[in-house]
Amino acid sequence: MDTYMSDKDHKEEFLIEYVERFVPDIPTLARYIKLAKGPDRTMEEFAKECNVSGSTLSRIANGKITRRISKDLAKAIIENSANKNLFDYRMLMRANGMVPANSHSEQRVSEEPETAEWYYGEKNTLNTVKNVMSDELSRRDYMFNFGRVPMTAGRMIRRINFMRRGDFTVRVQGFEPANWNFYIDYDPVYRGEESRRSWVKDWSEVFLTDIWAKEQFEGAKSSFVFINEETYADFISFISERKVNTDMSAIYINVEESKLIAETILPKNSGKALPSLLEKPAQSEEEYLYL
């Protein structure tokens, strides 16, 4: 039985007040635009129905935006979507970094400000990391899709005990390993030994799986993302005398500047670590955004 919203339900959703809470999830916005266009019309035709230019929707669909879309455009996208059963206005607005003013999470802002700050902080970090990786891959002309569940060669990574699955995956077309899985260290502050104990605890089973069940990571690359430079350097120092069995790397992203600073490929026992996709020269930001 279909459970998606009717046009009447959508119009009621449009009346809800939304507030800006986190960085827009640009890859998800891009996916929603492509779904809304559908297979039977051009982007120009869809844009005309939404009362905007084709270039505007094309830029969103290609991830070439740096700010939120307007509420009026969000409403037009939903009203003219070819796939109303796949996503609704609330999902689109969440990808746009906005939540209903009367939502449970907003109530917690006043009732539990520290919890809300932690939640929104992690969500901001997640979206920023996704946006940065999308930008880096797009500027190198890769074709790719984002997913929420880390993958190996065509299947989800089997969870062992309480192993953290990871934060998201990117499937890059035409490259091996095709699935690139990301694990984020959300702590913006370096706390010395405490920081080390934290990521060792979070990712211990990832490394144990690499040692004892490396076939679980067949067809995948694992990257550990740090948003603090000192924590990143500590991880590199810790791992430098060790080797892994599968393709892994460490990445440092400056979330304040939304910029990828460095990627370090972890040494493999086989000595055959694959080169990073980021080694390919990238277009400048000006070339990418405006060409």
C-alpha cells in the first residue's frame, strides 16, 4: 500500500514554518532534483514548470551550489515532482539544512541546549564532509553516487558485534575499489590520549575485521576522516608503524573552511596500496562552479 503524501498533504506541509539548523546536504539535494525531474522530461522542461531557469536546476543537480535553495523553489520542486512517492517536502527541506520549528529536535534546543548543540554539531560536520568530498570528486570529473550504508563489492558490510558501520559511502563509477566508505571522528578538539582512546574504541573492529576477516572489505576502501589537525597527525603517527590488509586512508578536512587539506594512504602488507582518486588534478573552484 502506498504511503506517500497526496497533493493536499503537501500543501499542508507547505504551511509549516521551517528554521535553518545545519549545512545543506548538497549531494542529497542533487539526488532529489534528479528524482523529481524523472526520466521523461529534460531539465529545461522541469525547470520551466518550476518557474526557474534550466541552469539553476542543473547546478543543483550537479552539486554546484554553495547555499540553500529558496523555500519557493523547494515547494515548486515538490509540486512538479515526477516521483512524489520517493521523497516529500519535509525530506527536501531537511536536505536543505532546515527543520520544522515545532519539531522534537527544536524543542530540545530550549529544553536540552547541550544535547541539541551536540546533535546539530554532528549533523553539520557530516553534511560538510559529504559536501567537501562531493566537490573534490566533481572537480575531477568523476561520476559517483552517495549512499548511507558502507558497501563492499555489491553488498552491505556485515556488522560484527557492535562494529560502527560508518557514516556514508560513495560509489565511484569505473574505478576499483568502487565503494569508498567514510568513518568520521566528530570531535573538533584534540584531547591527547583521550582522543586516541576514542577513535581506537570507535574503529577497533574495523581494524580487527581488516586483520581477521579482510574479505569483508573486498571491493571497498575505508577512509577515516578527522576535523582536527592534531588528532589527524596523532592518528598518522600511531598508524605509521603498522600495516593494513585492505585499502584504507586518513583524511583531514577543515570544516570551518569546507576544505580537504590532506589524505594519507595507509601502508598495506601487500605493498600494493591503490593510489588516491584525489591525485588526479582538479579544476579550480572558479572553473568548476562557473563553467
